[in-house]
Amino acid sequence: GENDFRKVTVLHFLAHAVEPGDGAFRYVHFIWPGFVGTNSGVNEKGMYAMANDGSSRPQLPPATNSTIDAYVQREVLQRA
């Protein structure tokens, strides 16, 4: 459920265009104010990436030594 009493994440949504400049693909991603990283986006080649977090491992212990999804998605949009 939504627990943002000020409704910032519901009423405000940002489109952020990025041009890396190091030979990586340009991309635009969509995110809530104050969030660092990429939640969903599309690059100039049309490749789309989106977070779809959930409990896909109910019987297994939590993963360790993993990379945060938002950073992986940003790399995928820049390089794929």
C-alpha cells in the first residue's frame, strides 16, 4: 500500500533524459523525486528495462553480495 502521506510519489513523476558522453547509449528513465537510480526506462535503440521486484525465492535464503537493481538497469540501458 501507499504510505506517502504527502503524496509526492503519486502526484509527481519525473522523466530524466541522459546522454552519457562516453560512447554509451542515450536513454530516458522515469522515476519519483528523490530516487537515485533507474526504475524504468528506454534507450535510443528501443530497449526497455523495468523493475519488477517481488518474492521469487520464497523457499530459498535471501541473496547476498548482489547489486542494487536500479544500478543494473542503468548499466543495461547504457550498454545493451
